[in-house]
Amino acid sequence: MLEFVLVLAVLAVAVWLVTGPLREAGTPRLDERVRRAQEQVEDLEARREAKYREIRDAELDHRVGKLSEEEWRSQDRALRAEAVEILRRLDSARERTGPEPG
């Protein structure tokens, strides 16, 4: 009887160890999801800064005469719409990272 219990215990431990990666593969760990969200935040922050530079460059081009009023207004409207979309996505990504420390 003792041998049976011992074999059963060893078998249970072996099954638990072998199926460990399968159990974890089904659902990503919270840390992994948070890490991916943080990477997305960093990417979106870089995109936001690049878009702000584009807006400033367009304003400068307008001031120095490279863009007409109509061209500048059209370009400015499009750039600002893109910036707003980036900001929305950034807010959403920040919500997935949880509260900021500090």
C-alpha cells in the first residue's frame, strides 16, 4: 500500500512539472501584459513627440512662406487629427499599465 501511495505521489509531481509550461502558455502573465503596455506607451510617446515636431515644422514652413495659408490649414488640420488619435491611444495604453509609481 505504501508503495502505491509513493508511486502515485511521484506520478502526480511529474505530471504537475510536465504540464507547468502548458498551464502558463494558455494565459499570459500579468507582468507580461503590463510590460507590453509599457512598451506601447513608450512607442506612442515617441510618436506623439514626432507629430508635435511635424506640427511645429508646418507652422514654421507657413511663417517663412513655404506653405500658403490654405496648404498650411489643411496640413495642420490633418496633423492635429493624427496627434489626437495618438493621444487617445496613449491614454488607453497608460490605463493598461496601472497606476504610475510615485
